[in-house]
Amino acid sequence: MDKAQELLYAAVGAGDYAFEKARKFTDRKTTQKFYKDFVKRGRAISTRVRGSATTKQAVAQTKAARTQVKAAATSVTKAIHSNAKATKEAPKTVTKPSAQAS
């Protein structure tokens, strides 16, 4: 199982656990306290992940890869157009009488 899928299962399991615990409390005030605590925790984790060096490195690598893919697509497009033009011009070049044949 890859890490992304494992992380998703962990989040779902934590949510289920939290819901199970919150269901035991019939007091709305206590339930709201748990909810606010989970929101606070989630925000803190999200901020920590966004600010981590690993995340920043992944974002930079993604941007670099995107730039390389765009450049490659441009090069391929130019090559196709160049090849198409050369293919259209080839019969004209072959059928021209040469100066040596005279």
C-alpha cells in the first residue's frame, strides 16, 4: 500500500474515531469543544505541512517539471510543423531541373 493511500485511511479512521467519541457525548457544548479542537489541530497540521522544507521542495520540483513539459511540447510542435513544411517542399525540390543537367 502506498503512503498516500495509507494517509487517507488514517485520516478516515481518525474521523471515524472522533465521530464515535463525539456520539457518546449528548452535551452539545462538549461536542462543540471537540469540534473546535479538531479544527485547531487540522489547521496547525496543514500550516506545518505547507511550511515544511519537503513540501517546498516538492512544489519547486513540480514547477520545474511543468516548465520542462511545456518546453518539450513546444519543441515537438515546432518539429512537427518543420517536418510538415519540409515534406510539402520536398516534391518541388526534387522536380526542379538542376543546372548540371543542361
